[in-house]
Amino acid sequence: MKHIIKILIASSIAIFITVACGGGSMVDYGDVSQDDISTEPINAPKLSITEKNEYLSAINNARATARDCGEYGHMDAVAPLKWNDALYKAAYEHTRDMVENNIFSHEGSGTATDKTGADLNKESEFYERVTHNGYLYKLTGENITAGTVTDTAEEAVQNWIDSPPHCKNLMSPDYKDVGMAYIRKSGTKYYNYWTQDFGTPRP
């Protein structure tokens, strides 16, 4: 897991913090089956068409431009992703878990807000949350970011573009679907928290 921390000083009294953490991906995770899907997936709030389009536009506009992803090299422009509600539920579950426990990690807290982890009696991993919320994948990956001024989808996506492992995930031609969730909560370390889950379904 790689953490990218940028501190921007706008004035002598204002400090804005942004962090991003890249997620791995797994191909053909052998022990994932229909039985791993929860009978009671997370109850995520319904997004409006406007919100979904805002998130998708930020993601797909970024994917439409070839990029230099640092140590991962040149990434060609790639096809747009489709919105997937199961991936959104997985992303929302983890975003809420980070916010409620004031943490920043791909690993779930293992508390009640980590519903997948609570069901599995462990701290959840991103691929478990994806499956538990109804998405049987061939390939999956996750990006997270947080920041005191990261309050738009475009800013979240820019954070990922600026970090090589996130950029690689974002620009992968192998993903077909995406879900993204955002929660802002005062009193937490970063205020604004984002999770982006990618997937390609099993045939």
C-alpha cells in the first residue's frame, strides 16, 4: 500500500491536506462464489442521476486522455466505464466506515460500520466488500482519497491522476464498471472521504 501525502500552504494560517491511497487488483480470485454475496447488502443512500453523471463524467473524462502514470509508464486513452450499483454499495460501505471510525485505509475497521467485516468476523478487504455487496468479479480494484478541500468528484479524480498507482487503476483498459462514493463529515481528520471501486464481471 502506498500513501501519497501533499500539504499545500495557502497562507500563513491555512493548511490543506490531501491524501490518496492506491488499491491493488486481483484477477480470477478463485474462492469467490455466489455464496459470498450477502443476503443483506449495505443500505447505501440512493444517488440522483445528476450525482451519478457527475461522478461518471469526472472518471470518464480522465480516462479519455492518455496519461503518464509515473513508474507505470504511458497509459493510452481508454473506453468509458459504466456505473454499477453493487460497486457503489461497496464504495459507500467503505467510505462510511472510514468516516465513522476516522481512519484512512483499504482495510475495514472490523466494527459494525464495516458490515462485510462484521459478517465475516474480520477486518474486511476491498475485494470482499465488492463481492459481499453483489458484484462477482473477474478483476477488481480500489482507490481511496481524502482531503480537507477534496469536495468534488473532479478533485478526487485529480488526486488519483497525480499518484502513479491510482493513475494505473483509473486508466486500466481491463475494467468495465465503476462505483464511487463520497461522504463529508466535520470533526474527522480529512473532512472529505472518497472510495472508487472498479470491476470486470465474471463471464
